[in-house]
Amino acid sequence: MDEKQTQSVVAKLIGAGVALGAAVIVQKILSRAWEAKTGHAPPAADDQGDAPLAEIVAAAALTGALVAISRVLATRGTARFTAKL
């Protein structure tokens, strides 16, 4: 493997790690904000069906959108950072 390919692989690995970390942080922030606003935790996959459908859809949409945005921003930031190295 030449140096450029090695840097590309390293950049992808670092980007994946940073994106995963950003997704975890966003989920924790969203969970706390949800609890502050509604007084209870957001619905989870293992709930026994006691959450209204509208609440499940809202939680899924917010979580999906915010995690996707954080992953894109983290990946782009990491790519810019590793390009400078």
C-alpha cells in the first residue's frame, strides 16, 4: 500500500470513530432534551407499546435527522483535518 492509500484508510477509520462518537453524543443530548420537555424518556425499541404513535414517529424523525447531520459534519471535519496532515 502506498502512503496515499494508507492515509485514506486512516482517515476513513478516524472518520468512522468520530462519527460514531458524535452520534452517541447527539442521542444523549436529544434524550435529555426530550425528558426536559415531556417529563419522560423518549420511546425506545424495547418499550411495551405504551407510547403513542405520534410520539414514536417524532422521536424517530428527530433522532434520525440529528444523528445523520452529526455524522456528516463529523466525517467532513475529519476529512478536512486528515487532509492537512
